[in-house]
Amino acid sequence: MRKTTLLLTLLALTGLTAQAADKPATIKLCTDNVEAFPWVVNGRDGLNIIHLKQVGQKVGVKVEIVLVPWARCLDDMRQGTMDGAFSSSFKQDRLAMGFYPGASDKPDMAKYLMMSGYSLYKLKGSNISYDGKTISNLTSAVGAQQGYSIIDQLKTMGVRVDDGTRGADDNLRKLMAGRLQVVALQTQEGDNSIAQAEFSGKVEKISPPLVEKPYFLMLSKQFYGKYTEFSNEIWDAVASVRESPEYKRVVSSFK
């Protein structure tokens, strides 16, 4: 009887250990440490962080957010010192750094974290224009934030890129100083910046946008290998939280 009881106890403990290993207590995620309104905002939680904290609540883990330079964030994920990185648009070379939703060579498009894009911004009265294919009257480099995916697209268009500045506002200051004719910024962040007193009435957005596309939460290959089922649960939760009435209320009232 004692042997049977001991065996049952050991089996129960083994089961509990396996169950506990199905997911960690905390998931550590990184993102760029440069403000990108409304997704990452200095001094308070932006929409991405609110979204991912709600994901954590839904799947039952604590979400720890670390702000670091974007290139370092991706490298930390590649090394497995970060469990994941956000928000990442799809780039082929990032497949070597971690997994997009679905863990294949193409992301599951239904499980994006956010939709965003890039637009061009110029000084008011400038003759720079964009027809959806070509930037006209351009005689200098286009300003872009260091490490951002739009750089590759601009280079594909055959234009020179000045990516020596990390912040959106700092790029706009280079524009105001005459060091650039035009800058490419994430649209929501750019719109927020040019509404500020420093740039209001002096800088304008060019239509149409350069691109609009989905951005994802990537997970490290190490994390996915250890918690495969749970990783898929996280990506499912990203999609369900994004479409939830609670999160949509936050988005509609966010300023």
C-alpha cells in the first residue's frame, strides 16, 4: 500500500512539474527605447505595452518590458536573452533572429500586433512630391530613423538615406535646419510630432503614404523551442486582445 501511495505521489508531482513547465511565470520582451507615439510613449504605457500587458493577463503570465536600442533588442532576442521583441515588421533577414507568429518563413497575418506605416514629411512650401512610386525634386538624402525597416524600401527606390539620427523629432529638426529635404517617419508618430508647437505650421505630411503594413510580436527561437504550445497561445491572444472591446476602448480614447 505504501509503495502504491508513494508511486501515486511521485506521478502526481511529475505531472505538476510538467504542467508548471508548460509556461513561465514571466515573459521578457524588448522594444525600441525611442518614443513611437502612440505605440511606445515616454513616461507612460503606449498602446503596444497596454496591449501586451492585456495579453499577459489573458494567458496568465507577467509581461516584463525592456526598452533598448532596436538593433540590440533584435540581437538580444536572437541570443535568447530576451523572450521576444516588438513591434517588428516582416523582413526576411529577421527570420534568423526569431519567429514571427506561425513560426514559418512567413508570418500568420491574422496575428499582427498593430497596423502602421510610413509617410514622408517636408517643409511647408517645399516642391518635394511623391506619386506612390517616385519622390520628385529630391536632391539630397531622405532622413530615416536608424535601424527602421523603411530604410530598405527607400534604398530600393534608388534614393540615398541619412539614417544617422534615431528620434523622429530629431529628424524633423534636421529638416527644419535645411540639412534634409524630406524625412520618412512612422505615420502616427510623424503626425503627432508635426502637431507640436515646434513643428506646427512649418512641416507637412506628403500623401500618399510610403507604405502601410502589419507589425508583429516576435518570439525567440529558444523560447519557442521550450514553450511551443504556449508561444502559439500568446500569438492567439495578441489577435484576440487586439479585437476586444476593452482594448478598442483604450485605442479610441488614447491621446
